[in-house]
Amino acid sequence: MNRKIAAVALTVLTAGSVNGQTLSEAVELTLRTNPDILATRHNVTAAEELHQQARAGYFPSVDLVLAGGRENSNNTTTRAAGLDDLRLDRQESSIRLTQLIYDGSATRNFVKQQSALLDAALLRLAGSHETVGLRAIQVYLEVLRRNAVVTLAEDNLNQHEQTLLKIQERYDGVVGTKVDVVQTKGRRAQSKSNLLLSERDVKNGDAQFFRVVGEQATDLKIPDEITGLPTTLEMAIATAFDNNPNLKAAEADLNAAEAARRQAGAAFRPRFDLELGATRNNDTDGTLGDNDDETAVIRMSYNLYRGGADRARLNESEAREFAARETVRSVKRGVQEDVTVIWNELQDILLRLEYLQAHVTSTEEVLVVYNEQLGLGKRTLLDLLDVQNELLRARVGLLIGQYAVLFARYRVLASGGGLMQGLGLEPTR
């Protein structure tokens, strides 16, 4: 946007919005209350707990067992002692500690998998911030634009009212004709209709704003100039490849799939555990008195055959890894396409904005000339009304273009994962 166009935009857009709600405030409020954001935050919490569950595999497991009751024994031991039916008060207590020594790196890769899934959840939360924040920006700018259109429509109606007064005065002075009065009233009615449509659009925009943001739109302020935008398409694509949260989440899913495949491969290796235990039994198994044991062993376990389940699980994890890898490629292509389309749209709007500005400028010049020619009798008041209506359409078109440029720039930021930073926001989890 050149300086001239920017000046026009600033004049039109900032009217009556000095002390109102800022764009950053509206986005921040949206992020705090949006149900999609809240749901994604809970998913992050769940991923954190899963990661903690995985890490628990590094620590020892301690089991305590206590039991007590009655025992009625009739076995070789009791019969050898001449007691065919021995009744005892049975008491049992035991404690066992098991510490993993080696499991083929299954636990380590399980932790890596859950860590990657946690990263993916955090990145999807960031992506939700960008998506929801961009939607809030869209409705915010729409409220500003629609209110600005109402201002232009009101000005156009005032011009028609003034022209009608002049036409009526000419007719009362037997200078004009009845047809001029009737035609001017018809033009005024059309102008009033345009204003009513614009006011309806404002109400609809306010409703959309409330749905997205959760508050009524009051005295919204035009956003500050956007900073941090890439200067070329290549830079925009490179930024998106480095920072787009959806792409980074897909890459995190791939890391998780790789770790899951390595974890599945651990089933083909032995497992070693250190076991420490102690038992304190009294009057058990037909034996009077204490029966105590202490153990310290290293236990190896190695599965020889499980019906092919381990091989099938490994094949499954390999297939999921391949799928995750292709998903990354697909998402990367999609990101490149989205960035390219958004960038091209921005450049197109900027180019068209120059022509829209030229249309407004030329129409304003024609209006000045027609006013001069009207005094010389070379133009009619109806000719003047035609130019005024054309000026309204030109100004509305320019206004739409100006807001389209603003929103397109925020879309460029969002495509590169920089929207929150661009707004100066640090969304809380």
C-alpha cells in the first residue's frame, strides 16, 4: 500500500475509534473462551499425563501385600505330625521391589514416543491459537468496515437530501420541472435503501463478533501497522516451513511413529529386572510358627513365541511410520500451496487497490467539474446525483480493498505461525 492509499485508509477507518477495544484485546479474549481452544488445552494436559506415565517405567515398582485369616489344613505335613485337620490363624506379609535393568530400549522409546506426542499436542494448540485468532481478526475488521460503509452511506444520503432541496427550490421558482423532483425523490429513496442495508450489515457483523469473541463490539480501534511480514514469497514459504504449527505437529507425529517402531522392535530382545523381596508369614500351609524369606535376584525373561503377535506389531508400527512420513509430505505441500495462494491474493489486492484509489480520485474530480458546470447550465442536478452515486460505489470498493489488504497481511502472518507474536500475545495454556 503506497503512502497516498494508506493516508486515505487511515482517514476513513479510524473515525470514532480512539479509545475502544483493540484488536489484540479482542483476540486475547477469544482465546480465553473459545471451546475449541479449551478442548485442545485438555488434550495437552492428557498428553502430559501420558508422558509422565511413560517416564514411570524408569523408576522402581514397589508392591506391598498384607493378608490375614483362617486356615484349615489337611496335607502330608499335618498328617505326618498326626494332625488330620489343623486350624490356624494365617498371617502373610510381603514386599517386593522391581527395578528395570534392560528391556531392549522399549521404555526409552516409549518415553520418546509420548514426548513427541506431547510436542504434537502443544503444536496443535498453537495452531488452534492461529486459526481462532485469525477468525477473531476477521470479524473485528468486518465490524470496522461495515461501520465505515454506513458512514459513507449516510454522507451519500445527505447529499441527496441537499440536492432534492435545490431541485424543489427550482421547481417552486418555476425554473425546474416536476419530473426533476420525482426523479430526485426516487434517487433519494434508493440512497435511503442503501443506508438501511448497510445498517443491517452492521447488526449482522456485531452478531458474528459476539459469537466469536464473546463480547459486544464497542468502539473498536483500527489495528496498528503490521510488522514482521516476509518481503518475498520465497521468504514466506521458508518461514512457514520453519514455523507453521500444523506442519511441525505432523513432524512431531512422525517422530512419535519412529519411536513406536523402535519400541515394537524391543520385543525381540530379552528383558532384565532386579527383584528384591521379603516375606513374613505366620502359621501358613499347615506349618506352625514363622516362615520368612528374603530374596535378591536378577530375572531375565525372553519370549520365544507369541503366535506372531510381536512381528505383526512391528509391521504395524512400520506401516504407521510410513503413513506419518507421507502425511508430513502432504501437509508440507498444503502449507506451500496455502502460503502461495495467500501471498498472490495479497499482491493482487495491493495492485487493485491502486486502481480503486485512482477510481475514487477521478470520480471526485468529475464531481468538482459537474458542480462547476451545473452553475453554467451545462449539467443537471440529476447528472450530479449520478456522479455522487458513482463516488459512493468507488469509495465503498476502495474501503473493501483496504480491509482486504489488512486481513490478507494477517493471513500471511498466520500461515507462518507468527500471528500471536505479531499481535504481541503469549497465549496461556
